[in-house]
Amino acid sequence: MLIKHEFEVRASAKYLFDLTQDYTLRTEWDTLTTEAYLLNDAKVAALGVQARCIGGNGLAMDIEYMSYKPNEVAAVKMVNGPYIFDHFAGGWQFKALSDELTRVRFSYNITAKPRWLSWILTPILCFKFKRETEKRIVALTSYVERQFVASP
């Protein structure tokens, strides 16, 4: 099931892209994660790099970057994750509307397991994930606003 969120943030596409893909800063703004880090000694996110995100509920998901175009798009797929996910993929697109305004689109494709119950579990999982993503968007926007107010 596909989930999409589109919103605007008063910041450059470069700033937002860099912030959202920086795993040293991830837990400062991301309400879905309490711990996030790159795997296999990677220093920065990039095509083929894997990362682990651990949620407040203790569930961990390992993802791999399938697309990585700085300032434009980052797309991942789950390579190892919580028992409830049969499939998880996500993409973040950044479109500069001006030097200081960016349209951001989060999209996620989620399928629950076990497969024989997926028809009922996937909509429930997506409903919860959609609500959590809405909180994440508010947190990201608030974090960015605080950074620019704090800057001289």
C-alpha cells in the first residue's frame, strides 16, 4: 500500500537533503527513530549503503539505498526488519521552489505479513505509519525553523 505526504519547508533543498540523510543528526528531528546509524563502516549515505534505524518501540529496520541523488532524491528498501513488515520501501524527493523554499515528498510502500493476513494488517499498519509520518513532518519542519532562528 502506498502512502504519500507532500509539504513545503522554508529551507534549501540542499540543506534538507543533507539533514535528512545525516545519521549523526537523525534522532534530533526524527520522531520515528531513537537510534540511527550507517552500517558496514560507511561514513556517509550513498547508493548501496545500508543503515539501521531503531524505533521508540525497540523494533529495528535495516535499509539499503537504492537511489541517491544529492539535493533531489533518496530511496531505500528494507533488507531486514521487524516481523510485521513483509515489504517496506521509501523515497524522499526534494524540489527547490526557490533558494529558501523546498517541496518535500515522502512516499512509502508497505506490505504487512503474514501474507495470508496482509489484506487486513496492511491497511492498519499503513494507518499507523501515516500518523507517525505526519508527526515526523511536524518535527522536521520545527527542527529546521529552530535552526534558522538560532542562526545569526
